[in-house]
Amino acid sequence: MKPIFPGMNPYLEDPELWVEVHSWLMVVLARSLNPQLTPKYRAAVEKRVYADAVLVGIPDVSVFTQDRAQANVSTAILTASTPQQVAVPMVEEVRESYLEIREVATGRVVTVVELLSSKNKRSGEGRNQYNAKRNRVLSSATNLIEIDLLRMGEALPVAGAAASDYRILVSRSRMRPIADLYAFNLRDQIPVFPLALEPGDREPLIDLAVLLDQVYEEAALDFAIAYNQPPRLKLKDEDWEWVRSLM
């Protein structure tokens, strides 16, 4: 049975599950926006594709840590003639969805909506690719909406932000370098925020909590989560006790 979370469901942050949630949420968001945007604009789902070298079968270092004492014992019993079993990097093709809000008459991209992945928040090709894209958008006349619903990894740089579990950045091109940051924590409700458009446009409000519930139902995620176990992405002790109280 799914606990009733007031805001973000921490079980959705599992790196393996988040790939699916990410894809679903982008489609559901586009579907919810288009009736409000047309005929002037339309929301198009785009994909960023890149190659990334990963250690297949090795757990995400941001989720699990190896027991150091066990590692020392394992090393001690090796001899020069004993081979170690190791993993070599394998190249995988990564696809990350994002939205472009385009002006129908001209095809011009007015706003980019990004939902961060785990690869965007740790060092490597995923973060490099995303940072390059982010810098291009921030240097252009295009608005940027950046949604970070992952506690793992390193937050994307902004100046003056207080520490928080999750963040939503609304950066209007005409207001830069000033932007609106919606910062919230696990126990907070997910803020409702506007989709930045051109001056004078009516800006639709985005309610991620409603959309995540829709994704949860349509993707049958209840069958992919073991709520009798702690979330794979470790919680603070007090937050885990709070999650248990919701069950």
C-alpha cells in the first residue's frame, strides 16, 4: 500500500526507477500543457542522446558504500598469483527527455523544461552534456525551467540558494541573472509554479504533485516498489522514522 506523502515520494528516486519516472513525467507534463498553450504555443518532447561509460553491475556510489573493513580483508588475502575480478567500463547510450515550448507560427523555442536525472547530478559525461546545454540556454533569449526531484548528487549551481532536498528553478530570460528558486524538503508539499512564457502571456501553473500521482497510477509503480523496505536512496534517520509513520 502506498504511503500518503505530502510531497515527493522518496521511493521514486531509486536510480533504476527514476529513468522510467523521468520519461513518463515529461510526456504527462506535455499532455497537460498543450490544451493550455495552443494555438500560440505547443509543448514538444525532445531527447538528448549521448554515450556514457559506466561500470556495469557496480551499484551507484551515491546510493551504496562498500564496507571498508571488508574491503581491507579482501585485499589482504590476495597474493601476487591470485587474479582479482574487476569490472571494466562499458559504453551505454543515454537518452534523456526534456520539453521545448515552441511558438507555433515561427517554431522558435520560447522555454525549455528540464527534469534532472541522476547522471546530470554527478561528475561525468551526463553532467558535462547537461551543463553545456544549460549554459547555452542561460546565454540565450529562452526561458529555463529546471526541476530537481533527486536528493542524490550535486545540485546545479545557482548563487544565494539555501540547502534543500529538492529545487525548482524558473529562469526568465528577461530577468537574468535573477531567477525564482522554489526550494523544498522531503516533508514539504511540492510547490506549484508557473511555466515562464513571453511577457503578456497567461502562464499555466504546473502542479507536479498531481502529475506524479498520475504517472504513479498509469505506470503501475505500486508494483515496482517495496514499501516494507527503506528507500534505496538512503534517508536521514529522522526522515526514515517519519516515512515509517506514514505507513
